[in-house]
Amino acid sequence: MHAFDVLGDPVRRRILELLADDDLTSGEIVETISAEFGIRQPAVSMQLKVLREHGFANVRPVGTRRIYSIDTGPMAEVDAWLTPFRRFWTQHLDALDTEIRRGRRKGSTED
């Protein structure tokens, strides 16, 4: 499965967003995903399995709990694919940064 196939599912993307903030137990992931998507534990477990099998997530046992963490390795494939497209937004973001800085300078000199 290609990285974009894995990331194409909104549940898997949301799980990765959660894991980007902190390592979580499978129970914590199930609780959040169930509340947000209205799916049950078996469906969430299936999505976690896809993430593990394709290298996006790691799991480690701690007693009876399973702790999930993000593995950023597959994101390199996504990053590489995005490289030729960055030119479309980098210049715009640089211009926005310039305007924000000008606004801050202007605001501080008027005080």
C-alpha cells in the first residue's frame, strides 16, 4: 500500500494527528476515534493495524496496555512527493511572513 493510500482514510489521518501530539494507549485512541467517527473498537483496531503494518505507527506493550507512537519514516515518502509542489505555496508563505512582520513593526511604532 502506498503512503497516500494509508493517508487517504480520514480515521487513519486523525489517529496520526493524535499520535503526533503524544504517545497514546489503544484505549485512548479508541475513545477519541469512537467519539469523533462513531465507530467501535474493532474498526479502530483495524485502522491501527494498517498504520502499524505500513510503518506509520509503532506499538509497545506496557503491562496489559499497548502504547502507540508515530513513526515518521513513511512521511519521508510523502515529503519527497510534495517537493516539486512546494514552489506553489512557499513564495506565498514568505510574502505572508513579510506582511505580518511589517504589520508588527508598524503597530509598534504607532504606540
